[in-house]
Amino acid sequence: MLKSSVDQGLNVQHQTESLCILYSPGLVLCLWLCVVGTLLCFSLLTFLCFSMLVEVGWTMEPSSPAETSSSVPQEKFHVLVGVTGSVAALKLPLLISGLLEIPGLEVKVVTTERAKHFYNPQEIPVTLYSDEDEWQLWKGRSDPVLHIELRRWADLMLVAPLDANTLAKLANGICDNLLTCVIRAWDLHKPLLFCPAMNTAMWEHPITAQQVEKLKGFGYTEIPCVVKKLVCGDEGRGAMAEVWTIVESVRRILEERGLPMQS
């Protein structure tokens, strides 16, 4: 019995010593420092990771669809305007201004030499090509051919105005200047619009209707001339369609082709 009491006393003493060791101030402080150190390390790693993400352009704010789409360059629709020697070429600056109001459009102009008589090139705010450019560009076998380069560049061609002389050339495949060479090489899978413009007497000649039908047979689209008082004083059919009609025809083609109409 005495031995049992002694054993119990030793057990109590052992448990007391264990509790003293477990709850000693030094051990508690050590455990506390370990916890704090772990939290500090985790916070430091989080900060470093966030800093690296910021450096490569990552942000916490989600981008809206509008912001995402605006960061992607919008593809331009290329319109090549041909202008010939009709008095209606006076309207070229107005026509170009109207086309440039269509979002997403890039415009260039090819002119015949006779058309230059009717407008001021300084009033044309886009690149203007003429026969001289064709010959100056090509110096050797490896040089680009301008009428082929323009044919590749353009998504749509608009000839406005198309005078009687150039109409006859196109109907018969003649290509003796930059403009007619572009059209002779034209990709028939792309739209080509033409706007006849001439005196009423020339328009009413039987050959004119035949030539217009030939162009339409190639797949080109006519924007018909209108009846009005002409610059020469005559009144009748033969005047080029109104500028707004031409611009809306181009806009309609863009919509049919699914070009995104930017605002």
C-alpha cells in the first residue's frame, strides 16, 4: 500500500513537470514566433507574386467587351475611286468627303489626265494616282507594277464619273492608261460600281446602251445617270447620279459584305 502511494505520487509529480514544460514561457514564445514568421513569409510571397503580375500588365479589374474589342485593330475596307474626263469630275472632292464619312473606309483615287481639268488635286485629302505614277514607280524587272498593286489593294472599285470615252474603252478591253489597266486586271469576285456621265445626245446614242450592257455582263454594277439640266445647258438624261446616291450604294455594299460599321 505504501508502494502504491509512492507510485501515485511519482505519477503526479511527472505530470506536473510535463505541464510545466508544455506551458513554459519560452516554449510559448517560440511557438508564437513560428506562427508569426509563417504568416510574414506567406504575405511576402503574395506581395512578390502580385508585383510580378503587375509588371507584365495584369490587373485585378476585369476588362469590358468594349475595351477588349477596341484594343484589336479594326480592319479597313479599301475603296479605289476612278475619275474620268467628264465635267461631273467637279464633284470629286464632295464624293471623297462623303465616302470618308463611312466608318472603316480607306480611300485612294486613280485619275485620267483629262479628269484633272475639272478639280483641284489639293482638295483631295487622299492619295491620288495618275499615269505618271505608273511609269515612275517601275524602273526594273523586280519593281512593283502600280495597276496590279492597286488591283490587289482595293476591296471595291467605284468609277465616278465614267465618261463616254472610257466607257467605250472598257467595253472593248482597251487599257491605255492607269485607270483602264486597273479595270482590265480587276478581280471579278470584287464589286465594281460605275456611274455614267455624259451629254444627253451621247447617252441616247445606240452604242451607249450596248456598252453599258457589256459592263454589266462583266459583273459590274451600274449606278444609273439621272435627268437634269446639264452644265452645257441641255436638259435630259446623262448627268451623273447624285453624290449621296453613290455614297449610299457603297455603304450598302459594305453592309452586304458584313463590314463592321464602326461608330
